[in-house]
Amino acid sequence: MSTATRAAVLVESGRPAPYASSRPLEVMSLRLDPPGPGELLVRVGAAGLCHSDLSVIDGSRPRPLPMALGHEAAGEVVATGGGTEFAPGDHVVLAFVPACGHCPHCAGGRPALCEPGAEANGNGTLLGGGLRLTGADGGRPRHHLGVSAFSEHIVVSARSAVRVDPRLPFEIAALFGCAVLTGAGAAFHSARVAPGDSVAVFGLGGVGLAALIAAKAAGAATLIAVDVVGSKRALARELGATHAVAGGPDAVEAVREITRGGAEKVIDTTGVVAVLRQAYLATGRGGTTVTVGLPDPSRELALPALSLVAEERTLKGSYLGSCVPRRDVPRFVSMYRSGILPVDALLSHRLSLEEVNEGFDRLHTGEAVRQVIVF
Ligand SMILES: NC(=O)c1ccc[n+]([C@@H]2O[C@H](COP(=O)([O-])OP(=O)(O)OC[C@H]3O[C@@H](n4cnc5c(N)ncnc54)[C@H](O)[C@@H]3O)[C@@H](O)[C@H]2O)c1
Ligand SMILES: [Zn+2]
Ligand SMILES: [Zn+2]
């Protein structure tokens, strides 16, 4: 039997801000097919607004449309199509890369690089190729990153889901699916922040602040927070940043001065190529620059090439924080529970599904950190 749901569907990309007037996302009634084998029907409890959604809305990350947007969510399993280890009543966090478990990258312990997962995400289908939503006009919206989180109910591959402690409120649990996996993973796995390190984080949105609190937890001694928005720098200071620097070309010199020659680890979470270049230039001899930003695919990066060799520098991309969601979500949740990762601090606004366009205005202007739609 199909399920009725209301979901925010992106009908056209590239409409101008403010989105409260151009309304690129339409909240509509849809039918949801029952879950097939290896799939779950999930009642969404909460869904976060991420810049990766905004990049699909503004057209800098092209995706097939119409698409039921959203990819950061937590909810409760209502039914399964069999062949999974999940049962109705389980609480789950959804990761935005479904991992097949069999491709060379999954087999090699890097599920964030899953090939069938990337192909399904690029096509806007669930893992295995299916579409599960149908509109009143018979149209079939695509799925965003296997999740389509801005919906009361969703059908997902069980390979997108991680079971979590049901005592965790959905609005906090949701953040672990993207912001925390990506940001904390970038600090722990990709930058390998170690006790005593000097660390700079460029961009203090949901992902950047998650990287910052993880760098703190890993023992960063000098922790520099860089953003163009003053309120975000102030929040970062409350969360343990030792220095705050205003974003812009002068940030490079400021970081180099504080660290006497450049930080050992620099994490860029802005998605802006010019800022990634600044992050590289703010990194010291022997240091590592990690980027999680997803700029427009047409953009290229120019760097002083000699420094890579003569200064033994490392520049790394980090997708899904190089995490293994089934290992890392429970670990990060237990770090949250013990107070080591204060994830609540990322949550700046709670919205209804109908307020989704207004929420993206707040993300676009920089007024919000992480906003969650609470169902
Ligand atoms: N690699 C991954 O797996 C992954 C996962 C999630 C998000 N992302 C990407 O990470 C990026 C960040 O996502 P988010 O949701 O945290 O976005 P966000 O919009 O909440 O945060 C970006 C921050 O960068 C700041 N910024 C902009 N220009 C700056 C400058 N010149 N100097 C310093 N700071 C500046 C903004 O003020 C903002 O606080 C996006 O590109 C998103 O698509 C990647
Ligand atoms: Zn995201
Ligand atoms: Zn795989």
C-alpha cells in the first residue's frame, strides 16, 4: 500500500533570492510507494538545511529536476521491505551516500566513495535505481542523495540508514547525518588533528562548526575560527576557538601571524574556491589543508605548485568526512552524550515544512547556522 506524504520539491533551479518570494521549493502532496526489498519506510522526525541543498537550488550543483530535496535527517522506521536488519520502531540517522557494501571502495573501507552510491545520487534515484514518489499529476520527482529529507515520510535504501539510540531527540540526531559526519570526520579522519596542533577552520556554518568542535575535542591547542559573519565568529569563540579572524584576503596573513608561519591543519568549509586558496596559503610548512567545500563543478584552483614539494604540503578533499557512517555515527553520538562534542550549538532555528524557502533565505544571507525542519 502506498503512503501519503507532503514534501518540499525543487521545481526549478536558479530562481533568484529572496526565496520567500521566488519559492523554488513547492510543498506538495505526493504518494510514496511501499519499500522494496532492502528498503525502509521512515517517518521523518527532523531534517536539516545544508548548503549542499542550497547549491542545488541556486544551480551551482546541477541535479535532475524536479527533485524532492533534503539529505540530512533522522526518523523512525515504520515498515521494511524485508532483507534488512532494521525493524519498525528503530530510530535511524540517514547518511547522504548509500553504501553498496561490495564495490572496491566499500570493500576497501571507504564507503563515502561507493560507486553505485555515487551513480544513484547523480541520477537522483535510490540505490538500485528506483523512484518511489508520485505527484498528483503522475510526475515522479527525483530523490536527493538517496534521502529526500524534506518530507513527512520517505522510502530509503537500508544502506543509507544507521540505527541510533532512540533517546536522542530527532532534531539533534538529524545533524549527525551530514554536518557532524562531514565536519567532525574532516577534523578526525582527514586532517587527523592531534593534541597540541594549530588548526584554522575557514567557514563556520553547520559543517565548519562541527569541524571546529571536533578539532577542539581532538586537542587543538591553537584553534582559529574564520568567517565573514561576526556572530558566527563569536559562537566559535564560545565553543573554544582561541582566535577569531574576519574572512577575506587578509585572513591569510592573520592566521600566519597567529601561528608564526601557518597552521598545521587548515579545514576549508566554505565551498568558495578563492577561500580554499586562502586556506592553502594559511597552512604552514609540512601542514595539511583539507577541503569539504563543494564549489560549482566548472571552477578550477590555482596554487603555488612548488610549495607542495618544497614544504611537503598536503591538500586533501574530504567527502562525508571520510567516515564509515555505521562506525562513526554511534561514536560521534556517544561523544555528544558525554559532552565532548557539543552538537546542540549548531542548531540555530527550528522550522515547519512550509517555512523551508524562508529557511534557505537565512542560510543564503548567513543568518543561520543549522536550521532543522521539525515534523
Ligand atoms: N564534503 C562533503 O561531504 C560535504 C557535506 C556537506 C556539505 N558540504 C559543503 O560544505 C560547504 C559548507 O556547508 P554548510 O552547510 O556548512 O554551509 P554554510 O553556508 O552554513 O557555511 C558556509 C560558511 O562559509 C562562510 N564564508 C563565506 N565566505 C567566506 C569567506 N570569504 N571567508 C570565510 N568564511 C566564509 C559563510 O559565512 C558561512 O558561515 C558547502 O560547500 C557544502 O556544499 C560538503
Ligand atoms: Zn549536507
Ligand atoms: Zn559501494
